Amino acid sequence: MTKPNATSNSRKTRLPVLGSAGATPDSSSVDQEFALGADELVIEGGASRRKFIGLIGASTALAGLGSTGCLRKPAENIMPFAKRPEDLIPGVPVYYATAMQVGGTVQGLLVESHDGRPTKVEGNPRHSGSQGATDVFAQASLLSLYDPERSRQPRSATVSAHTFAPAGQLEEAKKATTEHLCKILHDRSIAATNSIDAAAQAKARCEQAIETSGVWETGKAADGREIAAVSIDWDEQIETTWEDAWGHILPKLGPLHATGGQGLALVVAGSLSPSYRGLQQRFVRAYPQAKVVLCDPTYPINTIRAAEMVGGEGSRVFYNLDDVKTIVAIDCDFLGVDQDHVRLAREFSEGRKLKGPEDGDKLSRLYVVEPHLTSTGAAADERLRLPATDIVDLLAGLVIELMENHGGRLPSGSEGFAALIKTRGQFDDRSKRFIVALAADLAAKALPDAEPVEGEASKRQRVLIMVGERQPPLAHGLGFLLNSMLLAATVKPPGAMRMAHRLDTVPYVGMVEFASGLEDGTITHVICLGSNPAYEAPGVLELATKLQKAKLLVHAGMHCDETGQLAHWHLPLSHYLEAWGDLEAMDGTTSIVQPLIAPLFDTRSETEILAMLLPRLEGQEWVFSPAELPGASLVKDYWKSEIANATRETQSLSDRVWRRWLHDGLVSGIPRSPAAMLPNNWQPFADLMAARKVDEDSPYEINFHLDPKVLAGSFSNNAWMQELPHPLSKLVWDNGAYISAALAVEIGVENGQNLSIKIGESRMEVPVWIAPGQHDKTVSLTLGYGRVGVGTVSTGAGFDVNKLRQDEARWFARGELSRGSGTYALVSTQDYGSQDPDGKHGASFGMFNFEPRPIYRETTVAGFKQDPDFAKRGDLMTPDRLKSPWSRHDSTVDPNFGVPIMVGPHHWGMAIDLNLCVSCNACVVACQAENNIAIVGKKECGNGREMHWIRIDRYYTGSEDNPEAVLMPVGCMHCETAPCENVCPVQATAHSPEGLNDMAYNRCIGTRYCANNCPYKVRRFNFFNYNRNLDPVVQMVKNPDVTVRFRGVIEKCSYCVQRINTAKIEAHLDGRDKVRDGEVISACQQVCPTRAITFGDISDPESAVSKAKYADNKPEYSQRQPAKRSYGVLTDLNTQPRTSYLGRVRNPNPKLA
Amino acid sequence: MAIQERDQLDPIRGRKLLVDGGPSYHDITEAVCKPVEQPGLAWWLAFLPSLAVLGIYGVSVFWLLWEGVGIWGLNNPIDWGFAIVNFVFWVGIGHAGTLISAILFLFRQQWRTAVNRSAEAMTIFAVICALQFPTFHTGRPWLIWWSLPLPNQMQMWPNFRSPLLWDVFAVSTYFTVSLLFWYVGLIPDLATMRDRATTKARRIAYGILSLGWRGSTRHWQHYEKAYLLLAGLATPLVLSVHTIVSFDFAVSQLPGWHTTIFPPYFVAGAIFSGFAMVLTLLIPIRKWYGLEHIITIKHLENMAKIILLTGTMVGYAYAMEFFIAWYSGNPYETFAFVNRAFGPYYWAYWIMVTCNVVTPQFVWIKSIRRSPAALFVLSIFVNIGMWFERFVITVTSLARDFLPSSWDYYSPTIWDFGMLIGSFGLFFTLFCLFIRYLPMIAIAEIKSVLPHANPHFSDRKDGGH
């Protein structure tokens, strides 16, 4: 597989740039000097990256110098600390507010910057979309910034060169140009292939190409010399400069502009940036005939389409879970990858908090209906496995049940729709019972006229039906109808389902129209801006082939990806941490995206590129200027005009306001969401309902999902994400075909054996991974894998299932499954998953059905009331039998003898609430980013050597046909009597006076005895030197506050000791001898969207962690009673762990028991 | 080989003769010195392959130091693999020598004289092999000296609570005492070699090593005293070394390791494997070098009986582990043992049981225990079984412990096998060098058990001479 970035970059400085190379003997002295300099910059193949990086700046500067033909001072980007800038203390990190978009989700961020280098992403507590937390994507985006395989400069297969010759010697100039260009390609070939023959061929091909198809441009320079320039289409892309790119692209836009953009298509990803959308609107005005194509599998197009159907163009729908008592997630992974998942996870968690059994009635209840067990399904109280195709029927059944048996009243205008609602075929018993029980539950809580049901609260409570993005608009329409019936759809807060109106919508067209336009030649010029249609588009459209028909294909992306490799011009995009921008969350919260670092490579933002594609009015004429507009001014100018519009020109954007926006990460004072409204137009859904058809012939259903790690591919070259275990299957570095055990038996496949999947005419083979909880007639596939030529990380990882997709808006299809040929090694970090906390069903240890392992402890609300001490039931030894090793010691005889006294002012401890953990994985990546945890690769993961300091253990419980999953974050427990400490022969791991189990990497000789003796298996060993030969760009991601470990030492969770020490130093400087509660936040705690992790000082009875862990507030923590749900894992070993867990309480519907 | 049903009796003591064929003192000297002075083709046939296998060891160690222990099949739950298995295996082998030389000496078991020298050499070489593994298995072997209590300005001190540190002391003490004991016993024979030396180099080398031994009565008196004292010193070490090695496991809290039966069980197992290795070595050697009259069937038979005894003890321990695991009522403990026998490593467990419990029972049959060929095969089985015992203890316990989420499977790599096989190269190379340069039988001692060494030899009724 070719890796264009990795191999050919080495010759990047030999740019056949228009005007950059002078080769004739009588060229001017400036050109001569430049040519000599350029020759010196040639890096032969295999030159080190370090040297390469070092040369980047120089080459960029030289390129600029050549293009203008006069000397220009290169931009100074270094910051000499001769005078220390204000507010900047070397070594002390600074935080800047910014924001990031993931699909339809916007998160406000605070990014930690060490001496100008972003090292950690945190949530902005003021931003509604993140509320101080972030998701796994925001965490991993940091590594994407430092991806050395990112595209570094424009590339093109159109290569060109020019030379000067004395006046009148045009033929000489042409000859010299030919020679010059062919020599460049010749030298390049030598560097790439190391073969003289290949280079000679390249030279010959070049000469032939100039002869047959070279495009000549000739002219006269100001001093009268002749200029001859030639362009040819070369057989591979070659690095070039922005000037060169604009020099070729802009001239082609003029004619397009003249014809109103006939034949032009702008392919964009879904964006929530007001300024970028404003530019898109300007684009539409400038090119009224052009098409703006939306190509973004992560963008919620079904949800938007449904919202626009019911509320008119520009309508958007979003949910709010504050105080919602019954949440029905219909194929909606709102705790995983669906829209607003961070905010919703936090709001969801508020309804799941409970202290004692008396809070059980206040607990919200989550119903989940889905074909594939997701994080949301694992968090469910009641879960129904249902094929995605049947979900419209389930919703229809729910509407009918509510109308017929509970007196549900239809919202006005929906009668026509309601009359058409019917279910298809028969439900099985479980689904029937589910619908009846769910309708009764919803009616009891939310229907105003319904009689209070015995045992349920009589007061009307808030309920919400959430339909996931994977479902078609019809399902969303049914969801809107149900929410309207249940009074969940309201205009203002506290409405659980709200609608907003966007004024700045752009009329997008779909991929099908785009593909047909390319096919019939009505689209000839394609500009892909931050989108990758060659990979992301449904395979049936065959866009990778059709795109090649375009006369001009420009691609801008962070990687030279599948589309970039086809493009005539590939332009590198900046990372969001390098670019100016703005983002508006679905609920209207708006942030300015400010860069934390100057672009590492020669990149531009989408906004900057789009601005270049727009003509500028100069006098009476529209011109395309090669002068670039900086993103900062584009964004600021946009907001200046916004503020002027909003205030009817009475106010302008002051610097003070702008600075406050940047500081807070929030745009305040501008009403940007003018209209909130209710769903009122039901007719489109009636039409959809009437036209509904299901392919009953194909027996199986194939589901596509956004991958919870790499989404649709935006994180596939991110090693943190590849190595992150999938939340449920724990697969790393691959995707698989998730099927149930029953289906595996039916088809006759096992884990790792290929499954042949056929939809229509598309067929491919994907290895099977048995996923309990999957519906028996369905298979689930995730997008984002099987990338080609994007980078070494993503190469060879998984399978590109886009090939099977038929339509970008359809996430499931009927198809056929059969046993494929061959096997593929899938790697999961958790080989064994079965365990049975309640012991009802027996653990799957085959014939040896052992007593259950009391590791994960859970009960139901009713069970909690019956036995408030349920969490203590699993202990093999009662606490009074667990004697401290020093308990026999008589302190009156010798108070100090042998007794380890923890003399520190603090005693650190952690509580993890299993009721709140939704396995979003954010803590795992946050820990990786904070603590410089190494990536080991698929092979080493397969060897069981992954390095994560915190992992999320997943166990399945219950019966095989209706399993539940429980998830448990496990890091070092910091045992007070740590088994690891006494076995280390060199005392490399020892206890701190504050109760931390510290690891002295320098002292460790690597006997690994500690790891053997750790009952929680949280210690990780550096089997190799994983940090050897790290690319200098990747090295920048390392946190300077944490050691980078060498081969042969053990490492493990330190409770973020670097953060503890920073807080202690600050307290000390502040004149305090103790750190206040909340001043130390561990990385996992900080990132957690549900606040499942509480960390702090347990010696302080009033600290949050003490309150979570203990029932009373005695000053001595060892004498306090544990809180109701609090328990320790394996405390029977007398390890006395400092990390304790709060047992899970599910809230199932008693009628479904 | 025909089986001797009846042994000849010592005319004086009336007990079985320890040396067959009634050789004279000179015959003994000649017989023992011959392999050293005229090494035959057999020696080269043994030495060169050993050296080749030692080469495998060298390559494996080089690659290990270059790349790190990641080249082995270790993973997160299974942090100890072949290296620790090999360590315990070799330390166990190293038990027979000192047991034979020290404990049997104190108990006046005179049959030990024929085998003690080579058994002690075996001990020393086995311990050398054993010491390789804890060193090289560490992540940073170049810092292994940090486990020694060396005073330093940083006040870094080893952790005396760690069984690994006890190991360092126990094994190094054992090695030192065994080496001294062996060397002291060698002195009179080294003097014999010196006196018989035909080349200057040999004369000087043996001369220096024999410390000026002239065989005077005073020399003998000091020698006997020193030997006795060292025997007394070495005796507790035989028991302590493997007890402490077993603490590496027993002191931890892993189900399957955390077992009080380990010390006696390990010692019994060590003696078991040590005697098996003595048989493995001596049965071919006595044949090749014509020493069957000195290392007689009676010697082999005695050792086979010890193998039977210790093998049965080991079998008892296996059964008792299961009983206690069940009796404790601890689900983790119970699971660990059932998992051993029926889990993914069941094959290792049943190899172990077959080799260690079933095989020794054949020793009950007289024709087998008096057949060198049968005993040789049997000893190989015991060696294999005892290696697997350590594998079963180390790997199966680690592979599936408390949290099922961390369970994994251990698959050794080619480098694991390289180190295992290579260590045999090291062992056999050293042993070949021993045969080549040192008398493999204690000449002076064997002479002392001949009938005519008995002061009452000339008092016999038949007159004698």
C-alpha cells in the first residue's frame, strides 16, 4: 500500500513551483541564489524526519521568496524569551478556551498549553455542551494535532516549472524549462526508488509528456526577460506551495463564476460554524448554479430532515434530560456517538444519582430499544433487542397503545398522520409486553388524564422519547408525535424535546444527486472541503471512480486521504487547535474557536480556503485574488457584522467584548436562535407512513454505526483511538461484524471467521465478533476502518464497510449473510467476559459452575429497598475479620514500633459510582493523554500488553438471549496494605505518607513481581522501549509534568500525582498547609461526563469523596461507616483499597420482570 | 543388560559391597583418572553438541538484552513465564548434589562416595544455570545489583520484606557453600592429579588448586574436620533454599501460589528432580567410561528409591492442594485448582501428574529399578514432569486469577524456548568441562570404602593379604 505522505515528502523542497526555480545560466542573481539554496535543501530518500521538520520552515520561506521574485522577510514564528511575555511563566501551563465539533455535537473546551504547546484538552465548565467534561473524541483530538502523517503542504499531480531567458530567446527558455522540470522528476524518482533506471524512465516520461500534452505559458518579465512555464499531468502527486495551488485553481474559478457556477460542486462536511456557514451562503450567492453537497456520515442528517419536515426549513431538534423520569432511547446512542452526547450524559447522570434506598423512587428509568448493544444499551434499565427495521413498527405500536388504552390525545393537525399509523406484522411476546409496559409507564407519568397507577407517583412527570440518528425521518416523526402526546415537546425550557430555528441554512444536496451529476457530466468541477467522498460515500455510488471524471478535483483535508489521492489539487487543512473559527451548539451556545498554536505545517483552515474561492469585488469587477485572508480576521469580521445586524448598527464589536468571548469560550449578548417553535406540520410523515415498504425477502438486517472510537474515519489515523478498546466488545485496532451467538451458530461461524455480507449487488467479507445483546437476525458494522493511504496507523486496521452502504441517510438495510472464507485475527483486550454478580444464572465456566465472583455488585430499586446493604453481600470476609497486619501491636508499649503511620496532611481516595459509568471511554484516553501512556500496537495488544492505566472492565450478566452488560472502570486502587509493595526487592513501589502507592520508575528493575501480586492486575510493564524513535512531532504531545517511561519498568495509575503536587505547591504558595477539596482533580475525574469518578481527600470528612464513600463524618476515616452502596473490590484480601465503588441500582419496570 | 539379582557382600562388614570386582587402590586411581587424562571420542561427542546448544543460549541472551523481555511470551497477567519456571527447575536440580554430599555424609551413608563428586558438580552448574534466569528476566538486568544491600550515598536499600530478596541471599549462600564444599572435597584428588600430571601446565594448575596437599596425617585431620563442618553447614541449606524459592510463590496472595504446603512440597520436589538429573547424567557416564564397578547398580537402585519416596511425597502434595482448596471454601482458590486440571492448561497439568506421580511408581518393580536403561528413561520423565510442575504453578495461577477481565493465555515464543534449551547447553558444557578436567569420582573417598581400606581387613578368618 502506498503511503504518499511518508515516502514522498522527503523530496518536498524540490518544488517545481511556478516561478520558484531558475536554471538558465543567465537568469538573474536572485534566482540564481535561490536555485543554489534549493539544491542544498534536497533531502535524499530516507533522511530523518527530524531533519525534514527542521527544514520545513526554511523551504516555506524560500518558496514564498521565489514566487514573488523579490526578497521578503520570512514570517517570524518563534518566541524568544529575552523578555518574558506577560502571564507566561515557563513550565507553568496556561489554559485557553476554544471549542470542537464532533458530528452534530459541539463541546466547549479549555486546552492546556505548556509553553505554547497544547498538551491536554479539558471541557469548558461554562459551555453547555461540555459542562467541564469532554468526550473521548475531544481527548484524542490532541494526538490528531500531532499526527506526523498529516498533510503538510499542498500536493498536485499537475507539475510545472518555469525559467527565464534573456529577451528574445524564448526557445532557449522553453528548452531550459523542459530540462529543469525533467531533472526534478528524475531526481525525485531516484530518491523514491533508488533506481537509476526508474529515474531515467521518469525523465523520459516527463519529456514525452511535455512534448505531447505540456501546457505552455510564455510571457515577458518586467525586466524584459522571457519567461517560459510548462505544466504537465504527472502520474503521482508532488508537493507544492499554496501560491502554486492558487495560481492554478483560481484562474479556473473565473469562468465558473461567470456562468453562475454551472458544473461546480462544493462538497462539505456538516459544520456548526456560523462564520463558515456564512461563507457557504456567500458561495451559494456567488455561484447560484453550483451545488453544495453534504458529505459527512457523522452529521445528523436524518434528524435534521425530520425536524425540517415538521417545522420548516432551518428547524433543528434537540433534547434535554433535566428531570426527565422516563427516557426512551429508540436506537439512539445518546451516551455514545449521537448528537450532544456529552451534555446528555451529564443530564442523564443527574437522574441516576442516589444515596440511599429512599432515593430509589426519584431514579429515572431508561428504556432502550436497539439492535446492537451500545453504551446506552448497557446503561439501560429495560432494553429490548429489536431489528432497526422494526423500530418504526414499535413506535407505531406505542402510539396506538397510548391512544387506544391510555387516552392519549393527538396534537392538533396530526390526525391525518395518526390515522395512517399502523404496525407491520406481529410483534413477538417480549416486544408486545415491552410496548404495553412502556406505554403504561409513560401514560402514568405523563398523560394528564391518565389515572395514577398504584405504586407509581401520581404527580405528572417528565418523559422523553429520543429517536436516534440511524432511524429514518418517519421514525423521528413518530417520536415527535409521541413527545407531543406526552407533552415532552415544548417551546421553552424545561421542555425535554425542543426545536430551534436556524436562519443560516445552506441548501445542501445529497450524495446520490452528486454522484449522478458527476456521472452525466453536469458536475465537472469539484471542491471537497474537509470532506472525503471517495471513502465516506456509500459504496454503491462508486464515487471513487466517478470523481476521476471531474475536470477539476480539489480536495482539502487534514490527510491526503482517499479523495486527496485522486485530487488534482490536495490542500492541507489545519487542525482546530491551529485555526480560528466559531461553533454554535444545537441549543444555541456559541463559542469562538481560537488556535493554541500556529499551524505546525503549511496548512489553512476551511474558512480560509472557502474565502479564497469567493470572488472579491474590486471596483466594478469580481476578481479572484491570490492574497490570502487570515482566518482570524474572517471570523472576527463575521462577528462584527453579526453584532451590527443584531443591534441594528447601534453597536460594534469592541475589543473588550471580543477578548471576553475568547476568555470565556462563549459568545454572549447576541440572540442567534430567534425562533423556537413546536412541531406542527405532520403531513410529510403521513406520506412517508403511507409509502413505507420493507424488503421482506432478505432474511437479515445489516446495520451500520458510527464507530465509538474512530467515528466515520476522522480518528482512524489516531493511535490512541485505535488502541482504545471498543466500549463493549473491547476490540482494538479493527472493526468486526457484530452478531449474536445464536446467529453465529445459525451461520456456522466463530469469532474471527469471515462473514460474507451481501446487500443488493454489494458484497464483502468481514470477520465475526460475537456480541451478546445483538439481535439474532441482525449484524452490526462500524464505519471508519479500512482506510487506504491515510497513514501508518490506519493502514491495515479493519474493513471499509462503506462499500456495502446504499444511501448515506440509511443506516440499515436488508441483506444476506453467509459463511465467508478464511479468518482474520481480531484482537480484544478482554478475553473473558462472563460473570454473574447475582449468581442467578451461573457463570459460564462450562461444567465448572463456580460461585459468583463478587466483583461487580448491583441490584434493583426494589432490591435496594429490601436490602440496603446489598453492596456488602459479596464480601467473603466481614470487615471485623480483616485484621490490620499491625492490629496485634500494643501501641502503649511502643507507639512507633513497626506501625506505618500515614503522616501526610491528606489521604487521597477515590469513589467510582457504577450507577453513573456509561463506558464512554473518555477517562481511558484522558489518562493516556495526561500520563504519557505509550501505544503498543495491535500485535502487542494481542499479546496482552496494552498499557492503559485505567481500563473499563465489561462483564455480561443475565441470560444469553437477553444479556445485560455491566461496566467497571478499574485503575490502581492504592491499597493501604498494598500487595505489590512488599514483594518488590528494591522498594521501587512504596507508600507515600498521603496513602498513595507510588512508583519510582528510576528504581524499578522490572522483576514484575508486583504485577503478579496485584489482585486487580492494574500494573503495566514496558516490555519494549515503546517511546524509542518517536517522531519529533508526536513527542510534542507528551505532558512535560510526567515521566516518559523506559523499557523494563512497571507503571500504573498514580492518582495523577503530578496534579496533586501542583495543587500542593499552589496551596503552599498561598500560605495554606492543606489543599482544598476540589483543587485536585484527576484526569479521569475531570473528563467524566457523568461525574462517576470522585477523587479527593478522605481525611477531610466534608470532602466530596468522603461524602460519597462514607455514611457519617467522623474525623478518623477508618472509623467511619461506609456509605450504603459503597464497597471495595476484593477487600477480603485485606488490601484496604483507597478506591471504592458504589454499587449499581437498576430501575427496571416491575411489569417487565 | 542382565539384571544382577544378588549383590556381593563386603567380607568384613557383611554388607553389600560398594565397589564391584575387588579393585585395588591403584585400579581405582587409574579408572577415575583415565577420563581426565585420556578423553575419548565420547567426550567430544558430548562436548561439541553442548557447546552448540550453549551458542543458542548466547544468541537468546544477546537478543534479550538488545530488545527487552518483550521478546518472550509474557503478558500482563502472566508476568512470569519460562524464565521463572527454568529458574525453579534448575534450583531444584541443584538439590541432589548437596543432599548427597552433606546429608548422606552426616548419616554415614557410604554409598554416596561413588556419586557425590559429580552430583555436587551438577549442583553447582545447575545453580549457575538457575542464577541466569532471575537476572535476565528482569526488565533492566544491568541494574540487578540493586537487589544487593550495597551501602550508597543515596541511602537506597533493598526491601527485606520481598521474597525475591530472600532468594538472592538463599541461592547465593547455597551456591557459595556448595562450591566450597565441593572444592574442599576435591583437594586430595587434585593432589593426585597433580602428582600424575604429565605436562607442566597441568602440574601448575593442579598444583595451585591442590593447595600444597601432601597427604600427611595432619592434612587429613584438618581436611576431615573441615569437610564435616561444611557438611553441617550445607545440610540446612538444602532445606532452606527451596523453601525460600517456594516463598516467592507462597508469600504472594495469588490463588494457587498462596499455599502453606509449598515449602516441604518444593523441597521434596527438588530432591526428586535432583536425583533424577543425577541418574540422567551418571547412567551414560558410567557406561562410557567403564565405571560400572564404582557407580554400581546398587547406587542407582538407592537413588531410584529416593525418587520413589520424594515422588510419592510430591503426589501427596498435589492431592493435598486440591483438598485444601476445596476445604478452604474460597472460590478463587477452588477455581485456581480446578482450572489447573481442567482449564486451558490441562495438558500441562496432566503431563506433570503422569511424569511425577505415575512414573516413579515403576520403581516398586525390582527389575526396573535395577535396570540402568529403564532408570534412564524414568529419570528423563521425572525431569520433564518437574519442569512442567513449575510451569503449572507459575503460569496457570497467573493466567486466571481474581478478575476475569484480566485473564489471558500465555504462549511462549521461540526465544523462551531458546533460553530453556540454551540453558541445557550451558549446563552440559560446564559438566563436560568438569569431566574433562576434574576427577568425577572422589578417589580418596572411594578408596576408603574398599574392603581392604578397613583396618580389620587383615583380621579376616581366611587370612587375606
